Amino acid sequence: MKPIIGIQAQKMPEEKFFRLPYKYTEAIFAGGGIPIILPLLPHRDYLENVWPLLDGIVLSGCWSDLDPKLYGEEPHPKLGPLSEIRDRFDWLLLDRVFDERMPVMGICRGFQTLNVYRGGKLIQDLASEMPSGAGHEVDSPANHFAHGVRLAPRTILNPSDTELVRPVNSEHHQGVREIGKGFIPIAWSEDGVVEAVQAEDLSKHYVLGMQWHPERTTEVDEFSLQIFRQFIAAVAQTARLL
């Protein structure tokens, strides 16, 4: 049996439906997992019933921003739309993830959520708070490589002994300001913005978060596909140990 990977749906405040770009589920499947889309039902009873089906979690991105109250700040004038139901559901989801040390991978907003959940803080608008020429908010085409990221050696994203640079896409206007508890930064853009983190001790809990969208480029980029393969392999290994 292949590992079952839960990935939460997206919902913008004005929308009357859940949605999720199909590239997420395709990438999970290509990496060796079976994706299940989780509706945003922020109720413990829902998670209690669905949890036994899941082996790992992918936190998807979304056009909404996290509520800055979650990290003790007032809204910036350039703050984007918020999604209270997404924040509430993600917090319940991550309570279970960290209580049971279920493998988790966060993408874009999912990466930011992981960081804030563990006590980190965000830059609410990169363009106005940390202007640079790196081009973080590139909205088309979806698989366009916008800039490079430096990958620290001997980490999930770069097991070699030397620093590597890989091209990534980029579609975000926020970034990590302070790293959450138990995480270490492992990738940076050319202007110094943290682009990825992992758990300090992967032997205890596999946690990976990245600011870019590797699911969009798995068909043309081996590095992107390998991110999902490694995650699914870690999920499978954890499931066997339980």
C-alpha cells in the first residue's frame, strides 16, 4: 500500500466553494503517495474521524495571508485577504501533526503557516518592507523559474557536502522574518530571504517547508520531483515504524 497524504483545500473569503490546483495531487502521486483532499472543516470531531486514514500531510499554498494577530502584529497596509477558516483548520491540523510527529511538508503559505505555528514571524509585504530585485511575486507562467536559491549542505534539499544553487519559481509577497521553534533555515534567495526550513532533528520528526511551488515543475525539473519522492519515502518509513 502506498502512503496516504492529506492535503487541505483552499478557499478565498468571497468564494462559496473549496478548490485546489491539480498540480498538488499530481505531484504527490508522482512522488509515490496517494493524495486525499481535506475540506476546511475546523472541527476536532472531523479530524478525529479522518486522521486514521492519513500517513502524512502537505500544507498547500493559497492566495490568502495568515492573520498577523497569530504572530502578534498589527496588519500592514499591503496585507492581502485573510481566511479565518483556513487559519483555524490549519491550527487544528498542526496540533495533531506535532502531537503525533506525523511527517509534514509546507508549500508557500503552508510553509509560512508552519513557521508561525511554531512561534515564528512573517514579513507582511516584501516589496515595501524589504525591497530587492529578486522578483518574489512572479505570477505567470506558473512554472517559470524566477530566481535561484542557495541550498545549505547536508540538509533535506541538498544532501551533498557543498552549497548548491537551484532555480525555483516564486509567487509570494510575504516571507519569513523570524524562524519558528525547532526549525533551521536551509535555503535563501539572492537577497537573503529565507526560502526553506527543516526540523532541527529529522530523526524525531520530518518537517520541511519551502516558499516556492515544486508541485508546478515536477514534470520538467528533477529537483522538484525529488522533493516529493523524498517526502513520500519519509512518510512510508515513519508509517512502518509506528
